[in-house]
Amino acid sequence: MHRILLAVLAVCCCLIPMQGKAEEVYVEDFDGLFFRGYDDDGYFVRVPAGLGDGIGLVVGAVPAALTAGAFHLFYAPEYQVRQAGGTAMRCFTYPCGFLVGLPFKVLKVVFWDAPASIFGSTEPDSPATPPSQVTDPENPDK
């Protein structure tokens, strides 16, 4: 009998926070959660770093929820609860995004950026016209 009472009490305690209005979630709320250090390196590095962000998101979900729940339990304002949960989540997404993207960044630097800087640009240079040969299309005598 006491198990049923404890289960009912637990369900009621879980439903109490749901009495308030539901808040809309905006994309801007999630902008700072992910590692953006490899954004200038192209898809070869950004996609694995994004995969690492996803791994960090999954792994860090429980610790972030526990952190935010602890702040909520002690009646912290909502912005502090979101900040605490976001900070706990960044402790997982930033390192995972960095570490998963790092081998691809090293490969890109060694096999793409270094040869391009040593051997020059791969784009053909356009021949420059000397100033003495420039002609004016309106005046053919020049």
C-alpha cells in the first residue's frame, strides 16, 4: 500500500511544475551550445565536428538535466536554470566537437592547406595587360 502512495506522490510532484504556461523554444537558445571553432574549414571538418557535438549532446543530456533540476529545485529564476543547464551541456558538446573534428582538421592542414601554401594557388593567374597596350574602345587612335 505504501508503494502506491509513494508512486502517486511522485507523479503529483512531477506534475506540479507543468501547471505554468509552456514556453516557446527559439533557435537562439541553442546557438551557444555547440562548438564553432571549425566553421571556416569546410565540410570535411565541420561535419565530423557536428557529429561530435551530437555525441556530446546525448552524453551531456543527463548531467545537464540534473544540474538544471537542482537549480530549479532550489527556486532559482528561470534564466539561471537555463544558464546552468546550458553551461553543463557545453562541458560535453565543446570537448566532443573539438576532439572528433581535430583529426579531420589535422588531415586538412597536412594534405590540403600546406601543399596549397607551398606550391601556390591552384587557380590560374589571369594575364595582366601592360598599361602601354591598354586601348580605349571609344577612341581607336589611342
